[in-house]
Amino acid sequence: MKTIQQRANPSARPHRRNKAELKIARRRPRGLKTRRAILRKAVNLASLEGLEGLTIGKLASALRISKSGLFAHFGSKEDLQCAVVDAARDTFVEKVVRPAYELHGLKRLRALCENWLSYGEGKVFPGGCFFSAASLEFDDRPGRVRDQIVELMKKWLGNLEHAARDAQLAGEIKKEVDVRQLAFEIHALAMGANWSSRLFRDPSAFRMVRGTILQRIDQATGSVQSRE
């Protein structure tokens, strides 16, 4: 499984472009700018109401444009949902993944974790972490949208595992540590923080989980450090 690091462009689209995307790609820059503005609004709405709750009609109403105007950009509800997932992915790469890839090994792993928690805690999207919500919403719904979310989440777990493995090869993480298990635990803890923050409105969720994740990484390195 390729990680984002292994791709020449970390924000490259992982799926084939659908007909609506190809149609947009041939349009003038003004049309592309309008599409991006539409997607910004759509991602924010979807983060609050879910991808299934995002309809052409509801989005048109929120943007105060006609349904036909939206259909010119997205041929169907599924095309809209896939485009929204792509837009959320681009934001996630920009805020979480790309800054961490300036670092290596253990520093990269810590940065990926810190960036993810800051992204969730800072409410980059009004509904919290977009992919935490979308993963739960589409875990049992077959189709293009689910496939897209699954692929992206696998890449994210792959990034955590790859950073941990590099740290292990550099002697920063103990040889006996299962880095795949470590990546899974980190991801599960971060998902739990988002869940607690959203469902219980718990302002301390990310702070508590941040300390637990850093402690788990310290255990993997064999040196438990004191933290303020």
C-alpha cells in the first residue's frame, strides 16, 4: 500500500476522474473558482449534517443559487459527495500531512499526531474531523463514496505506520515494537478524542488524548519523558 509520502504529489487524486470532473477540468478558471467556493460550503455543511444529508437542493439553497447551476458542476448527488471527500482530503493533507513530511522518523510521527489533534481540536471544519464522521457514516454503505473514504483512511494509517517504521529503522523505536499496532492505537485514540469532543462537547478530550498518545510513543521508544 503506497503512502502519501511515496506518491510524487501528496495531494494527487487517488481515484479515477469521473465525467463531471473531466467536464469541469475543461472549463475556464472562473468556473473552477466557482466550483472551489461551492465545495468549501459543501464540506462545511457535510461536516455538520453528514454526506448523506448533503443534497443538491440543500446546497443550492444554502448558496442561494439554482439547482441547475449546481448540476452544471456536479452531475449527481454521488458526484457531489465524492468531490466533497476530495476537497476535505486536500485540506487534511495541507493541515496535517504535508507539514510533517519536512521531518523524519520519530519527529515525523510526533508531528503527524500533533497536527491531527490540532486539526481536530481547532475545528478546521465546523463539525470536527471530517473523516472521523464520514468513516462512521459510510462504514456499512457500499459504493464509490465508501471506497474513496476507505482508500484515504488506509493511506492515513499507512503514513503513521511508515513514520513509525522509519523511526524503528533509525533506532528511535524499539525493535520489538509492532509499528502497525502502534499506528492503529494512535489512530484509535485520536478518533476517540474527536468522538468525545463532538458527542459530549468535552473540551478536555483532545488534551487528554494528546498526553496518552505521546505516552504511548514514549513507551515504544523505551524512554518515558516527563511532560507538562
